[in-house]
Amino acid sequence: MPRAEYRAYEEDTELAWAWAAGLFEGEGSIVSYMVTNRKPPWSSSYRRRLLTLKMTDEDVVRRFHQIVGAGRVSALKRSTKYPHWKPQWAWECTRWDEIENILRRFLPYLGNRRRDAAEYSVAHPAHLPQTHCKRGHEFTMTNTYVHPKSGSRSCRLCRHMAYLKAREARVPWAASRSA
């Protein structure tokens, strides 16, 4: 059977997924980190997850991408300090629904350590909606302010407390009037 026909036939099988899981086991990463927006008063933080696979073999990375059917492949910039280094290629997947699907397909083929990380990632989704502000006030329809330009949410009670604190700093007698 010619090589091109073999690849087309193989991509949708469990064997192809087992190969991709094995490659991910050795060369891939499940990355999780906090993203923080520090612009007051709409400061917020959330957890971001992504899957990555980096290697110098472009054809292997592209085949992996074809099997999993998600994410994107890109060339990484290399330092000009070492011109003899081979170019490096990276596959990256950032969409949660695709990450969850890929990890569920990989689970039977992963080793214990990587399987534990994958199961934790699937059990604890990164983009759960925030239900309370950092001071514990619940986000309800009446207690939530949505900024008209940025669309970010903030707690009306916390905004009011910040307003009172700022007013008190500007006008010392305002504290006695509001009490």
C-alpha cells in the first residue's frame, strides 16, 4: 500500500489515537496558569488551560495535529545565537471543548502521572463562571455592574464601598455626613 493511502486510512483509527497519546505522553504538556487583569475596579483572575506539543520534526507535529483534529501548528522563533539549531515546531490547543475531547480520547493510553493530570484537568474546568466577587458578594442581576465598553463585571457593593472610601479621602467631613 502506498504511503499516502496508509496515512489517510490510519488517521481515524484507535491505533492513530494511541500513537498520538504516546507522542503527547513523551513530548506534550498540560499547562495551567492564572491570568490576572489588574485594571481597577474590574480586576479579575481566571485559570487558563492549554495543551502543547513541541518538537523539531515538523511532519510528526503536523500528523499529530491531523489526528487530533484541533489546535494549531506554528514555527517557534529560535535564537540567532545558535544558528546550527534545527527549527522547532509547536502544536497548541486552547479551546476548552477541544482540550476536554482530546484528553478524554487520550486517557486509556496515558501513563499514571500524565493520566492523573489529564483527569484533574477534565474534572476541574478552567473557565468556570465566577459566581462571587473577591469579597464574597454574590454576582446577581441587581448586584452586578457590567462596564459598557469592556464588558467586564464588577460588584456594585464593592464599587460603592470604593466610592465612599475615595470620597472620604477627598472630603474629610463626608464621613460624618454619611453616618
